[in-house]
Amino acid sequence: MNLLEAKEGEEYIVKDVMTEDEELEAFLFSLGCYSGEPITVVSRVRGGCVVSIKDGRYNIDTDLAKAISI
């Protein structure tokens, strides 16, 4: 299941970040989005979703949300 299929307001655990782009993976890691970390979809917006990771909220686009496996 990926982040686009998640229900709003429900906490999930990140299983994997499925991307070939090492720069993107490093960016997500710097946000705290890596295997074993909790993530919550706060709301859906056109072109993606707003997620809560640790103490921050981030707007993630559709392609990035598809790469985050929960």
C-alpha cells in the first residue's frame, strides 16, 4: 500500500521508500521519512497530500506519495 491509498488522520508506519533517485531518498530521510517511522496523512490537496512526519507537516506531490510504501 502506498501513501496515496492511506486514510486521512490515520497513523501508518513507513515500510520503504521505493525510488531510484538517491537525492530524493536523501531528502526524505532528512525530513524523517524512512523505514520504521510513523507518518500521518493530514489532508488531501490537488496534486498530492499533506503529511505529518515527526513534528513537521509537508506537502507531498502524487509521484512522491506513490513512492512511499506504508
